[in-house]
Amino acid sequence: MNIRSAIHDYLNTLYKDVMDRVYQKAKALLLEEFTPDALYLDCGAGNGSQYQRLASASSPPSPSNYFGIEWDFEGALKAKKRGLQLVRADLNRPLPFEDEVFECVFGLSVLEHLVNGCQFMKEVYRVLKSGGRMVLITPNLSEWFNVLLLIFGNMPSSGPHPDSSALVRKNTAVRFRDTGISHVEDAIPTDRHLVVFTYKALRYYLHSLGFNRVTAYTYGLYT
């Protein structure tokens, strides 16, 4: 094995470890909000995979306490077949719920895929009950590795990503996963990061909305 392959394998292992820890932390934060009457809203619910993570806990929320939003028709259909309460909707648009409904709203690896991320967070604040919790997983544009890439003239690993696979490959000095970034040229790209926040900017905006406590847990490229 040459040095380049060894580095590639190491970074893939590191990326997997980081993502495992990020999602375990998010799960722990979500379950802290659990009470028999607490209502959850999963933004970017996919086919219900996030609920399956919660359901593996010793005291999980029931399907009647769980609501989800997903734009992908096939994913939403699969979740509904599982008996989950999913609405097919676009997170760039106003959330289809009344004010102050949920104890907890979460979007795991979703914010960076939205065109209107600030509007989304404003909508989350609207549908949360007073004292409710929002849990986000999103890349940090100002993370040291991104800064280093920019110094050397490369695009940041976190994105935003251009809509050209060739350009992404050319400017990705280090790949953290075997598949790289795919589907960036699709009409609705599943992997493309459109808007990526620095933690400082994200914290400022959340405070401006009225969130009185903003806490970050940093794991490599993700916050």
C-alpha cells in the first residue's frame, strides 16, 4: 500500500468515526427532551431512518409523537408505510404547522442543503413551544481544515459546492469518503451543499431569532 492510499484509508476511517459520534450526540440530545407527551418534528426525515435511531433507545418516543417532513416522494412514501406521520414538503418554504406545536425540532445534515436556511431556522423557532429545543447537525465553514484548504486556493471541503462534478473533483484535495460528492449536477442534488455557515454567524443568527441558549459540539468538520 502506498502512502497516498494509506492516507485515503485513514481519512475514510476518521470520517466514519466523526459521523458516528456526531449522530450519537444528536440522538442523546433528542432523547433528553423525551416525555410521554413531547412532540418531535424531524426535518429531512427521509424514509424514517432518524426515527429508527430514536426507536432503538430504551424509552423512545412513540410514532404518534413523531412528525416528519421530507421532499422526496419515495422516501416519504416508505415512511408512511412504516406508520410514521410524514408530510411531503419543501423545507425552503414555510413549515406546514401552527405556532408553538413541538417540544423538539431537529434537522440532521439538512441545513447546508437548503437555499433558504435562515428562513428555515426562523420557521423552526415559530413552531417550537417556549423552552423547546432545536438540534442541528451542519458543517462548520470556519473549521481549521477548510481554512487551510482556502489558503492553498482550494474550495472548502464543507462546501458550498459548485454544480460541476469535474470542478468538485479537481478542487477536492482530500476526500473523506470513497464516494466523494455525487449528484451535484442533478436538478435537485442530494449531496450538494448550497449554503454553509460559520459557527459564529450561525450562533449570532439563532440568538437574533430568540434562542436564548446556543451550544455547539464540534467533531472535525461538523458542528
